[in-house]
Amino acid sequence: MKFTPPTVISRRGLGSLLVASPVAAQAVQERSQKAIEDARQARSAQSAQLKSVQLAREIEPSFRFEP
Amino acid sequence: MAALAEEAYFQTLAEWNAQLRSRAISAKDLTKAFLDRLERIGPRLNAVALVLGRDALDQAGDVDRELKRERFKGVLQGIPYGAKDLLAVANRRTEWGAPQFAGQVFKESATVIRKLQRAGVVLTAKLSMIELAGGGGYRYASASVTGPCRNPWSMNRWAGGSSGGPAAAVAAGLIPFAIGSETSGSIITPCAFCGVTGLRPTYGLVSRAGAMALSWTMDKIGPIARTAEDCGRILEAMAGGDLSDPGSARKSFRFFPEYATRLPALRIGFSMADIEESADPALRPALREALETLRSLGAKLIDVALPDRPYSATASTIIGAEAASAFEDLIADGRIHQLKDERQAVGLAAAAEIPAVDYLRACRIRTLIRNDFAKLFGQVDVLFSPACYFAAPPIDEPIDRWPPQSGSRQTGGLRQIGPAGNLAGLPAMSVPCGFADGLPVAFTLVSRPLTENTIIAAAMEYQKRTNWHRRRPVL
């Protein structure tokens, strides 16, 4: 059986990883935040579309098809 | 057992049944042939979540013993099939296409699986799906643990979602039929992209007990097959009341196309603008020809339009709020971000913030939509529209932005029949009607609740006249 040797990370490589990871993490977080903001905006636009419909007070919600 | 001839994999249920009953082939040999094809071609398409080899062969052996004793259970007996990986199969993995549910196992099978088992149908594979049935809205075809499901007609095109695995598997002849599910478009879209026939039943006609809940008030389970007739036969075996499903309509379904209104007496509502303005120009010749064929078969075509309402926003609000509630635990503890598609994860997280008044407003708009359809079905029996307005998109393009620079009309006519029909719980069928640049084109027929026989019978007459549903891809 052949064993794969453990990955070797040089001191320099490890250093750059340690320096880079907070930056990378921040970039991911910012991207996620932007995506969440986009999703919220889309929801807000949908909410406005729903509010544009005139609904008489007596109209009840339909939760599902009932035969 | 030698592999079957290529064309044999594309036979209808009646054709397979005749061979099984005459014992020209055994259920075990038939199952072996499809298992071999699933394992050979399934991985190329990313259509398969789990092959159930030993279970399927055991069940097929039982069927052979029954057939030997002439204990016939109907046309589906002994035929292999696949189920979307959203349906629980006892003691076997059911992962819903999502990494968070890797290795998930249920003790009991879904009602639909048990019903088909009682009919002697052989469950052969769990088929791939978009993670969590795409409830949060996804951007890429790769939103699945099994990878992007490829279209058998062109491997660099998408099979559609969320029932992409079932549609691709049937289109590629990996399985004679499959079970999919639809909340809003998940059966009709992949069937249209893959050129197979699919039926979305009336809400509540098929039990969802044992199926992943995405939207309790909109989820439906339905068959995907080669022909409309096959869909009718499968629906008969699947449908029926179930106390385990609170949404059950407690109705059974008898497949009697001969008693449905025939095409010469059928009033079909359509909008020419759907074809001439909304559909991609490449699809228009096939759609025009389909409409002309229905006219030539005697159908009376009547120009109609849906009232102007925010159908997509209404469906999205209801599905979003219900999905966010169903997956509240994943959203709360952050596991939602393990989903493969970031847009889907943030979509579900944002849906958790939908105010209760918005959800109720959407459900009240649904009342208006149901009333609109009641009026519309006073004028016509069936509605006709393109099943999709463009052909299958490239597999790595953002699908929520496809087609790029689309100038197509988004409202008017029956353009919003997809979300509208789903909100009203109406049955719909996707029927292949041609090709555009080598990719399938399909139309959809929609009718009143619990009138599946009407659309199946109309599609059967159309399929007697045409052979688009008989075409098969080169693999």
C-alpha cells in the first residue's frame, strides 16, 4: 500500500496563509453581506408588488386548494 | 442477461407490460438491464443520487414469482422506476440534494413509494435534485450535492430543476418512468427541457407524507414518463386520500381518458402573444405547429388572458415564508450557509424575515387568483401555453439571469400561468412538441382542479398524431 506523505507547509507559506486568511474571510463575509442585502431588496420589491393589489377587507386568505 | 437493444429502453409502460405478462422478459432481467444502464450512463448526467441494486433485484424476483402464478396487479407490475431523492425510502439514504442531509435515513417509506411497491413496481434508483428543491432560489445548475444535472440532448446544457434527475433519467432511457415533485415549476420545467411528458397533479391528489416539506400549501408530487397515457396509469397508482398528509384532498383518481371531453368538443384558451412575443424566437415554429395540430384535431381555440396580478411575487412570498419555517433550524444555527448555492442560502435567510402580514396578503391574493380561474374555466376547458419560454440553458450560466438580454414580455396573455396555476393548485401537463437548435420544446395544458383526465386525454390525442415524445437522444 502506498501512503501519501503529509502536506508540508514551509514557514513562509504558513505565514502567508495566516496573513491572508483574515483578508479572505473578510472578503467572503462582505460578499455574503452583499448577497443578503440583494435578497432583502428583492423581498422588499416583492412586498411592494403585493401591496399594490387592492384587497377588500372581507377577502380571506386561501391556504390551499380545497375540493 | 445481455443489454437490451438501444431503442428498447424507450418503450412505453404498456409495451413493457405486454412483454412481462407474456414472459418474453422477466422482471429481474428487465431490472438488471436498467440497473446496468443507470450505472453506465447515470454518472455522466449527474442524474442519480443512489442506485438500489439489491433491493430492486429482490423485489423484481418477487414480481416474477407473482407473474408465474398469474397474479396480475396492473400495467405497472414489474416495471423499474426511479424516485426523486426528496421521497423517503425506508432505511436507505434520502439526502434532499443538500450537504446538510448527507447520510440521512428514515425508518418509513413515503406513502407514494409504498403505494407503488404494493402495485409491484420496482424502485431501482433515487434520482438527483436541486438542493432542498430550490426553495431559496438558486443561481447555478450546480446547486446539488450530485453536481449539475446534464441534459441528455446536449451534455453542456442543463436538465432543469428541481426534478432534473427524474426528467434526465427518463429522457436518457435510464428508467421507464420517474416520480418528481413540483412546488412551482419543478416538474413542468425539467420535462420541457428534457423532452419528456410530465404531470403535475391537483394539489392534494397525491399524498406528500414522507416527502421533504418545502411549502406545505404548494408542494405536489407527480409522474414523469414517456407518454401522457403512461402518466395517467402512474397517477392512478399514486393518487388517493391519506390521513398522514394534512393537505390530502381525500380523492382517488381513476384513469378514464375515454370519458374525458374529446378534442373536437374541447375549448382551449391560449394567447398568441405568448408564442409571438414572449417565447424565444427559436421556439416559435414548434409552438405554432402544436397549436395548429390541436386545432386540426378539432379543438376550439379561444384567445384569453390572465388578469394582471403579481403572480411571481405572490408565489415567492408564500414559498419563501413556508420554506423558511420548514428549515428554521438550519437558518437559526447557520447551517443554511453549507448549501452549495450561496444565493439559495441567503434567499432562505432573507425569507425568514418576511412579515406575517405579507404572507397573509399573499394568501389573500391567492383567493383572488382562485376566483379568477373559476371565471376563466367558465369560458374554456383547458389552457395552452409554452411550457418554457426558452430552451435548456448552458449548464454553467447563471440560470436566474437566463436568457441574457431577454426582451421577452413577462406579463399578459398566459405568461404567468406557471406561478398562477401552482398558487391555485391546478393540474398541468408538459407535452413535447418539437425541437429548437437540437433542444426540446414543449407546451403545457392546464385545467380545473381534479380534471386530470381532461388534459391527459387531450395530450394522448396530440401524441397519437405526433411523434415528438418518441424521439430519443444519442448518448
